[in-house]
Amino acid sequence: MSGHALEEVSPVYGLMAEFETAGQLVAAARKTREAGYKKFDAYSPLPLHELDEAMDLHDNRVGWFTLCGGLTGCTVGFSLCSWVSALAYPLNIGGRQLISIPMFIPVTFECTILFAGLTCAFSMILLNGLPSPYHPVFNWDRFVTASKSKFFLCIEAKDKKYDPEETKAFLAGLGAEEIAEVAQ
Amino acid sequence: MEQPVELASEIKIGPVIDPGLSLAAVSDKISSIVLKRKTTLGWMVGVFIGFILLQGLLTGLTWLLMKGVGVWGLNIPVGWGFAIINFVWWIGIGHAGTLISAILLLLNQSWRNAINRFAEAMTIFAVMCAGIFPIFHTGRPWLAYWLFPYPNTMSMWPQFRSPLLWDVFAVSTYFTISAVFWFIGLVPDFATLRDSAKHRWQAVIYGFLSLGWRGSARHWQRYEKASLLLAGLATPLVVSVHTVVSFDFAVSIVPGWHTTIFPPYFVAGAIYSGFAMVLTLMIPVRSIYSLEGVITMRHINNMAKVTLATGLIVGYGYTMEAFFGWYSANKYEQFMIWNRMTGPYAPFYWALIFCNIITPQFLWSKKIRTNLMAIWIISLIVNVGMWLERFVIVVTSLHRDFLPSSWSMYWPTIWDWAMYIGTIGLFTVLIFLFIRALPMITIFELRMLLPGAKVKEPVAQ
């Protein structure tokens, strides 16, 4: 974090609003995006697929990483079988082919799944920036309900359009029940 | 996402979740089982029984390591006894978990949401029990790492053309992917537990496990994508695992094993026994923890239907085995199937037919599918039947070798039984610990079924 020490760090992470229903949050997120805010996030206790569209979220990198992982696993599995059977430990059994493709399929397949699955899980976790032991959103004591029953929207102070008064009024206009400034 | 309340003809099956529950109520209901509920006497008794049975495993393993595999009832020709029977039985039980968590997710069957966590836990514990058997069956389990390809001073490499090696890859991949899938599914629920914790230590432990999950929409988007991909990967995986297990038999040239029907029939049998085990465990847990509003009669009914359907596939498998034994015009095959039906192990074969073909037919009746006690008893019978199936396949195919001079009988010894019962104890203890320490129902997916999860944007937008 020392790299950021010289920059001017605002003591405020952003403004956070609490909503009662999923519908309110989706509508609020859509309007926030339409109002021109870029650095904001919605928080919900369950995945809301409507939010992807409302916030224009389309990160497909997990899929690409998984594909790459799968292809790597496939190559590794098949190469391992072939290298071991043809070069490292060749067994001449009645002159049969050393690289016997059908017999290598199970191991190749399992390696494909193993590599793809692990890449998928780890790329999702890392792209999400997890594990993150600390995050400013947890500074608002009401945020504990974000993992249970309530819906939250946070506009970050880093956003160019952010203005303490205007943004607050904007969030209030979205029908938020509670609004609070969240410390960095 | 909303489930319509379905009134199925004359008997009411009910919805997939009690629609009166709110988001907060569901979160509280499941997390309080872990966080607030006192450890009950029933739980203690359950763990105690499991722990006593587990001693059978520890004693059996100790004696085995002192004396060698000779303490088992194995002989030549029956070199594959309880170790392989139990291995296949346990792996099969595990498969329902993956089916429920992955295949039903891809098929968009939202009723799975209430039972997938439990079924996945069952998968992982069952695979752990399964793994013990082949490792100790190798005779020198401390050298089990020789199964993996790694550069070594002996300049030896594994035989990649052997189904037994495929097993190593299939089962270890299966365990890894199941565990990862399970953990990923737990992350948002760990966050719920962290935020509901009464004590600091609970918040710290669950907070650590939750990886700092905060329910961000950007995270959920990737999370949902990853879940779908993992489900897509786990689906062919579960099919491949039991296919590979069946190859252990089918690739050999032993009459009774050398059959092309083995892979599909093994997979169906695995799902069959797995669903039976889910029912065996779920029915008591549901009433002990009063989860009737979450695990509804619709779940029980659906699981009973899957059990019936897979049971019919298994029945078809048995019929085809017998038919091809005769139709092959191969006298070894013919003798094998005739010996299976009328030979010294005939009672096992007919008990298997009773357990796996006759018993599930009761599930055609909706009255029985909605009678918890009846389903529970049927599920127990199916579990026994599937164990008998593996016994019949392994033992009856081997004990009459090609030459009558090498015929023999196989009877398990007390050490075989000790280990088998011991793994049931291990499984029981793990299930009880899981129920106590982790949310046994996926809370965030349960929320998705509630009316509160339905997105109705305010009109003025």
C-alpha cells in the first residue's frame, strides 16, 4: 500500500444507500449507471441476474481462463501418457503401438476437467479480488444485513461525478431507506 | 425463479419452499442451526454411535497393517472382495451429490437448491470412505504414491493403459473438483454466518472462510458464471468417474465383467444408490431440525421419482446382463449367469433382485411417495440392494474360475466387516460434524426461491 501513500487519499470511501427490495436495487443501479456514475457497486444477499443487465456487467474472463485451463489440462494429460508410454518407459508388447490413443483418453479427459475446474474456481476468486480481509463497505454497521436480507448500493468517492451533497440527494431520490457516508 | 404452487391431482405435494418465509427468516433459520442452537442430545448420541463404529475402521486397519491383507477373506480366484465392493458402493453413493449439484443446476431444477449442499457433503464424505479401500487393498498403502506419475530413482512410470490407473486419476479429480465446487458454494453462506455470528471467534472463523465475501454485483456475476462452468465440468466428470470404475471390470476378460453395458448401468446404479442415501439421511434430518418448510414434500417426491427412474435403468441392466449371458452363445458367459442365479451365491442374487427391482416399484404410487416412513424404508432397502449388486458382480464372477480346479468360495472375515462398518461410522461422524459446523442448506440459493427475490422494479423509472 506504500505506493498509494503519497496520493491524496480521501477519508471517505463513498456513499452507501440501503434498499428494502431487490427491485429497488436493480432500478437504483440502472439509474446510477444512466446518471453517468462509473465507480459504484451493488450488494445483494443473492445473485440478481437483472443487475448484470442494469449495471452492464459482462465479464467473461472466467470462461476464457477456464477454456485455457481445460486446453492446458488436455495437452498435459495426453502428453504425459504419450511421453511415459513412448519415451520414458516404453513397453513393447507384441509390437503394439506405443502411443495407443484410445487408452489415453480417460487420463486426458480427467486432466482436462481437473485443470479447467481449478482454473475456473481460482480465476473467479482472484478476479473478484478475494480473499480480501478488509473492505471499507463493512465500516457501516448496517451492512451486516447485506449477506442476509437487505440490498445496498455504494457510489465511490473516487468517481469523477461524485459530490458529497449531490450524490447524497441523488441516492435519496432513488428511494433509499438509509444513506450513510462510509469511511475508507 | 418463482415456483407456482402445484396441486398434483388428489394428493397435495406443495411448493418447493414455504412461500411465507422472508429473506431474513430463511437466513436466520439455517444459520441459527449452526450458530445458536445448542448441541442437542440427539446429535451427541449420533456422533457417539458413529464414533463407536469408526473404531471398527481403526481397529481393522491396525490389524491389517500388522498382519497384511491375508486377514481379509480374499483368496485366489477371489482377489477382489470387500475392498472393491465397498469402494464401488461408496463412490456410487457419492454420485447423487454431483448429480443434484451439477446436472440439476444445468437443467434449471430449482428444487435442488434446498438439498444440494447436503448432497455434496455426502459426496465428499463418501469419496473419502471409498478411497480408503483401494489404498489399503494395494497391500502397502505407504507406497500408494507410486500410483502417481512422478520422476523417481527406480525410473519406473505408471501403466497408462490400465483402468486401475484411470481410477486413480478419475477418483482424485472427482474428489478435488467436488471439494472445490462445495467450497465455492459455501463462500456466500460463510459470509452470512460471519455476519450473524454471536461470538467473536465464530465471526473470525467464518470470516476467514468467507474470503471477505461482500455480495458485490460484480462478484456475483463472475460467481454465477463460475458456478455454471463448474457444473458443466462436473457433469461429464461424474459420468466419467463411474464409467472408469466400471472399466475396472469391463476391460478385463472375466465372464460377468466383460460387458459393454457396464458403463451406463454403473452410472445409473450410482445415481440410484446415491439418491437412496440422500433420502435415508434427509428424511430424519428434516424432521429433527424442523426443515419441513425448506425441504418440502416436493423434494421427497422428486427424489423418489429419480430413484424409481434410475432403479428401472438398473433393472434393465440386470435383464440385459442375463439376456446376453444366454444370447452370447459363449459357454463361460452362460455358465456364469446360470451360476449367479442358481449357484452357491444365488440367495445374494435374488436378494439383490428383490431389493433393487421389486422394492422400488412401490414408488409408482403417489401415496407411497408422500409417506415418509415408507420412502425411508425403501431407501434403506435400495442401499442394501446396491451393496449386494457389487457383491454379486465381484464375487460370483470370480469364484468360479475357468478351470474347476481353481474354484473357491469367498466369505468375508471379521476384519472385512470391521472396516466396512467402520467406514459407515466415519461417514456418520463426518455428516454429524458437517450438520453442526456448516450450513447444511445453501442459504443464498434458497433465497433465490423466495418471493422476496423477485425483481419488481418500481414503475417510475
